[in-house]
Amino acid sequence: MPQTELFQFPRHLPNDLECFCVFYPKKFPSAVAEFEKLARTYFKNPGEFKKLIYQQQKELFAGFYKIKNEYDVQTNKTPELILKTDERLHKLFCFKFWMVNYGFCDGPLHDFYVERIKQYSERIAAWDNPDDKENSVQLIERTLLQGDYADLYLQRVFTGIKLYDSLAESVEFAQEVRELKDYIARRDEAKAYRIIDAMIQKIVSDDRLAELKTILTDPLKNMPVRGDNLEVCQVFIQAFEFHEQNLKLQKRHQEMTHIIAEILAGAKEKLNTEEYEELKVCYEMSNLFKEAKDVYGEIDAELLPFWFGMLENLASQIGVPKDIPFGHSGAFYVHVWYLPEHLKARVFTPDVTGYEFERL
């Protein structure tokens, strides 16, 4: 595939169910040049691409809360207000979510890395019998494409193992741990959650429990955002109820990491320096695409209910029949047909300005 095509704004994507690759370049024309600039900048630059993922996630959350908070304080949720808010969400979504999460991770860049990995797999595979060639190539190819990225579930597993081990050695919580194991074994969730709730309060307030606080950094950080401690409680339950399974998953991940390291070591012997570096970069980028999906997807639980709720409010106000389904792009393929003329124009009028957080 020519590099010019690699960097072009995608015309179609396999998972673009809302047809954003058709709508966004029309609604936000500046997105085309922005996408191509990002694609060229991060094409074979995994170190900087990882920084981009987390920076954009930070901006994504900040932009969402800015939009949501300004919408929530308005008492009169008029169609004009809803459409204005919908447009702001789309602009944020386009520039700080869709471009990488879909445009990169499901588009031509993804296909390039996969194709390169397939090509190099055939060159570095080893076999004694010609009949074993295909299996040997496919094994390397599938292993590299699977990667060793620990997704959010596996990261939660690792956190659970650390939490279990730390609490198993804890004198402070010896009694609570015994009771918790008993309640979980008996499926008595109400009592288990009461024990966990008391433990959480103690961990948060007692400086002597810094190790436990460090292990639970992320779920504790999300407590003020969620307004409850359910996520932390789930970490405790998962850590104790599935401890044996967690250890097996950890071992499997460690084995996969070792196998991939051996494959790359073998590749280094068979390929020249430039080829080996390209294979390694392609592997790292394909791994980072999985990470990007996880990182960006963390906002779904907050963004989508708000967005859908807002559009359902609009639908009820303008008389959209209840049996017509729509997604978060509903304003431009369902709602628009029921809007008065001046609001139809708002939906289809291009926003030619670039993305700026301050003007969002």
C-alpha cells in the first residue's frame, strides 16, 4: 500500500457503524488535515504514540466534563441546547477519540502493521519438515498479532493478586480477611461488602497502609468520579473469589511474554538491522492499538449514557417515533428529519474551525 494512502483520512472502516468516516470530514473539514498530520507523525513512532494516547484520553475526559457540566446546569433542555451540545460532543469525539480509536486502530495503518508482521513471520519461521512450514509461520504470526499487552481485565487480575498477597500478610486486617473469605465462599455479598467498605475507609485514612493504598491507586482515584466505592469493592471480590484463576492467567501472560521475546530474538538473528527494527516497531504499534482501545474506551460508561439520554430527550420533544432506533450519531440520520428548518441547517452546516479546548 502506498504511504500516501496510509495517511489519508479513511473512506470506510469495518467497525464504523455510525458512518463517522462519511459524516466527520463533511461536518469538521479541518479533521482531514489533522488526521493526516497525526498519521504521518506517529506512523512508526511507538514511544510518542503511547504518549499521544494518554494525552488525548486526558483531554477527552476534560472536554466531556466541560460539556456535560455546562449542559447540566441549564434547566430548560430545549432542542436548540441539545443540538448545540450534540455538536460539541461530536467535535470532541472526532478529534480526541475517533481519529485514533477508529481511524488508526481499524484503518489503513492497522492493516499495514498486520501485513508487515505476516510478511516477516514467513521469513523468520523455522521448520524441519516442509509440511510444517504453514503451521510454523501461522504460529509466529498469530502470537505476534495476539501480543503481550495486558488489557484492562488482566491489569485488574494483576491488581487482585497483589491485593490478595498483601492482605494475606497483613496483621492489621487478619480478622477481616478471614471473615471476607467466609462470606465470599458463602456468596453472602451484603456482609462481604460491609467488611470491604470498612477496610476501604481504613486504607484511605491510615498512612500506615500506604502499600495497600498504592495497589488500589486507580480504583481509589475513581471513587470521587463515580460517587461510590463499587469499583474498589469489585477489586476485592475478584481478588478473593477468583484467586486461583487469577494466578493461572498471570502465568499464561508471563509465558506469552517469554515466547514473544524468543520470537523477536530469533528475528534479530535472521533479519538485517533495518528489517528487525521495522518488525519490532510494527509489533509495538499493533500492541499499542489494543492499549488505545482500552484507554479511550474507559469513557464509554460515562459518555454514552449521557449522550443517549440527551438524544432520547430530543426525540421525545420533536416527535421521533419510539420504534426508530438510533445511536450517538442519531441527530444527523434520524432526528434531523423531524426538526424545524432552522435546526436542520444547524445539523448539516460545516464547522470549519479546528479543535481548540478553550473554544469547545
